[in-house]
Amino acid sequence: MKMLVDGAWVPSAGDRWLDVRNPATGEVIDRVPHGTEEDIGAAVDAAGHAFDRWSAVPPRERGKRLFFAAQEIRKRADEIARLLTREQGKPLAEAHNEVLGAAHVLEYYASISGTLTGTSATIPGNGYAAVVKKPLGVCGAIIPWNMPVLIPAWKLGPMLLAGNTVVLKPSQSTPLAALQIALLVQDAVGVPGALNVVTGTGSEAGEALVRHPAIRHVSFTGQTETGKRIAMLASGGLKTVTLELGGSDPMIVCADADLDAAVEGAVRGRFYNCGQTCTAVKRLYVDAAIAGPFCDRLTKRVCALRVGDGLAPGTDMGPLHREEERARLLHLLAEMRATGDGRLAAGGDVPDDPGLRNGHFLTPTLVTDMSPDSALVREEIFGPVLPVTIVTGIDEAIALANRTRYGLGASVWTRHLPTAARAAEELECGIFWVNQHLRIPPDVPFGGVGESGIGRENGPDAPGRYMRTQTILMKP
Ligand code: NAD
């Protein structure tokens, strides 16, 4: 496997490689170049040379080409999904959804390609004013390992539609499916160098990309601490940034909620992608009036989840992607047992199936009666552990839900519209759901407040966020 630069697979200027491992088995499935500063330089140069040609393509034609890319992704969805499962660990059905989701995102941007227009006005004394939008130039996109196919689409769709050219750096541990998607997009776009991919680590290829003087904007998704570092590096060149960072989403279940729907929402919200989703349900607040029946039903559902290799039929939940995160969660669970804070209702250990011994598996874990100050509630838990805190009424739930440095998503489950409206008003978050969680359609803006990020992705304004505004005043 090589890197994608100027429309072709190219070797790295260096001679080091990064192994890509299957987290379900530990086996090395491929290797990719350990991209260097020189590789980033070559990719940015290629994107710079392609800029005039790509930005001259009319927006509707750019949209058609993105649509064509989406069709090609759909045709290859089975093959790309298998690759995604093998490198990331998620069940095949989830991988398939993610690949189709990426195609859907590109189709969305194709559908709004006719909207990239400016505005005009007549200003007495100043003549005519035209406010036009122009692409920024070469943009950098830096991707995490948890959604390595969908997140590139969130960035590439609006960046390319706006007429920019792009250098993308996938996560070092999940570059394979992203490279396949990028090749299909590059081929459909038809201008060599419009989209380039450099594989490598964050500290080397990632930082070189952010620092490169020709990069005008960096769109990053990943951990909050990395986002802060990127903001600092980008500030040196006065580059604009989009930062989609960590989250600790609360889900509030009110006394009048539809309990079956809320149980299903909590299970999907927490255990989808083995709990490794930025907007996963990371803290559950349940009203004391229904806590008993709710927790009983939830425990049954969590115990019924089947853990296994994502490629095996019937698997509900695969391994954690990273061994370090499994070790951290096991440590936090051991601490929780030692302090007696919380009651382990399900899971909490490593599955004893010998066939899973070499993977990073953890049983789906439910901890009830948690104190709101426990580390499992306070920190971002990026794995299949769901802490439940019992509350009395919506006031307490909202107050506890807001006790975090993050502000990505939040949900409330209730049949009472004024309660939902009040929670929407008072919860500090970028996306708020009522009687659902985890849904992120490309049609509406998505992003966080506080330490969950700066800027927004998705929605009709997304291409405009990768454009600059020029005002032209004309006197007749
Ligand atoms: P990470 O920050 O470790 O890495 C993300 C990407 O940044 C990788 O490609 C990595 O190589 C690169 N990188 C690392 N250090 C860098 C540096 N100094 N300079 C430039 N690039 C660098 O994040 P991760 O562990 O891959 O992803 C998990 C995190 O992402 C979680 O915190 C999760 O909540 C967050 N996330 C947020 C969203 C969102 O939309 N808000 C979506 C998905 C994931």
C-alpha cells in the first residue's frame, strides 16, 4: 500500500513503514508508509498545482463529480466495509452503514452544488456591491480512527465542492479504507492532485501538514488535547481551523419516558462502534421514579449483546480499537470496585472465549448507582462502559449533565414537550436530541461547544466555511 499524490500511488520519500493490525486478532493485515515532512511537501505541492484547474470547474460540475464518486463507493461498499472491519474492528453491518453513509454525505453535497452563490446589493452613493465567495486554496484534513470513512466524507465533500484542493492524513492505525475511498473520489474528480493522501503519524506527518505554509485551513477531528496543539500550530500561520473534538454526552431519561425506546436508545447510543463514537451516550441520568424497571430492562439487553470478531455473523459488538483504552477502562473498573462507588450490573471483564484471546475485547459493561463524581462519569469514556446515575427530577439531571468541560451532544427522553424544550434551552451542547441519540444527518450543522471544538461541519453552510468572502464595490 502506498500514498496517493498527484492522482497516483507513490512511495514515501522515507523508508519506514507502519503496520496496520486487526484489533480482533492482533494480526498485521497490511502496512503503509510512515509519511515524512517531505511527503507532506510533495502532496501540498501537488494540491497547489491542481488548485487552478479544480477551482475553475463550475460548482455544479464539481457536484456531479462528487455524485459520481458516491456511486462508485456504493458499488464497492461490500469490499470497503470488509477492509474497514478488519482494520478498525467494528461489526460488518456497522462498517457497511459507515461506507454507505460516506456515499450519502457526498450525494448531499452534490445536491447543494447550485447554492454556492454570492449576494449583490445597490448601495446609494457607493454604486453596486457584489459579495463573492472564493475557495481558500489547499486545505488539510486530519482524521481519527473511530469513523475512518465517514469523517473524511464530512470534510472532503464541502472542501472539494467549494473548489479547494486537499491533503488528507488518516489515522496511522486505520488508513486502508480511507485510501480506497480517496482513490474513488480522486478518480471521479478527474483533476490529478485535487485530493492527496499522506499516511503517517500525528507527530510527524500530521504536524508537518498543519505547519506547511501553503495550507490555508486545517479541519481536524480527534482528541481535545490534540486539537489544542493543532490550534496552536495553526495560529503561527494565521490559518483557520475546524476542530471536532472529544465529548461526554449525557442522556437523560425522565419519569414519563417510553422506557423500551429509551433502553434501545441507550444500548445503541453506548455500544455502537464498541462505544467509540464522539457522540456516544457516555453518561446516563435516570429519574428515580423509573430507575428500577429501566435498569432491569437495560441490564437484560446489555447482557444479550454478542461480542466477537466484526467479520463473524451475528456479532453485535467488536473489540476496542486500542489495547491502551481497554487497559484504561479495566483500571477504572477495578478502582470503581475498590471504592464501592457504583454497582456492576453487567460485564466488566475480558470475555473468556479462547477465540477472542488475541483481540482487545471487553464485555459490554453497565454500572448503575454511580456517584456523579466518579472518574467513569467525569472523563470521556471511549469504550463499552455505561455509567448510570440516578437523579430526582429534571433540574438535578440538567445540573449534573452540564458538569463537564465538553459540550458535543445531549439527549432527553420524555413525552412532555415543555420538559424537552427546557432541556434544549439549558443543556450546553452543539447537538441536542429528543427521544433519540447519535443521529448525525449531513443536512444540518454538527459540532461542539466548550472543549468539544470550534466550528461546525455538515449542513448547507459547510462549503461556505471553506471559502473566503470578497466584496466588490462598483460605481457606474
Ligand atoms: P487523536 O487526536 O489521537 O488523533 C486524530 C488524528 O490526529 C490522527 O490522524 C492522528 O495521527 C492525528 N494527530 C495526532 N497528533 C497530532 C499532532 N500533534 N498534529 C497533527 N495531527 C495529529 O484522536 P483519536 O484517538 O484518533 O480519535 C478519538 C477522539 O476523537 C475521541 O476523543 C473522540 O471523541 C474524538 N472524535 C470527535 C468527533 C467529533 O466530531 N467531535 C468525531 C470522532 C471522534
